[in-house]
Amino acid sequence: MNASQIFIAIAIVVLVVTAGLVYFAGRRKEKRLTPLAGLAFAFVLAGIVFGQERWLGYGLLGMGVILAVADMVRKGKTSDRTTR
């Protein structure tokens, strides 16, 4: 086996393991993304896509991280109120 065949075999094994984890994790109760988390995800993806321009890519990634942290803080405050 040459190097490319070994790489393909490893990629297939990783895909199968990932599919299994997604299948078994999907049996839990579904948690939906909040609109703020979805927006953060979109900013991170846009930062990856526009990574050629460093200032734009890093700016979009940073905005996505800031929005994700804000969403986590909001969820944390909401869950504190419901547990009391």
C-alpha cells in the first residue's frame, strides 16, 4: 500500500467513527440552536471562507467567537433563573 491508499483508509475509518458518534448522540433529546448561536456559526464559517484576506478572516472569526460567548452567557443566566 502506498501513502495515498493509507490516507484514504484512515479517512474512511474516521468518517465511519464520526457517523457512529452522530447516530448514537442523535438519540438524545434534540437541542436547537438559538438565533445568536446560528449567527455566531455563520460568522465563523465566513471567517474561514474569507481567510485569504487576513484582516477580514480574523475579524469575522473574532465576531463569531464574541457572539458565541455572549450566547453562552445568556444561556447561563437563563438556566440559573430556572433552577432556583
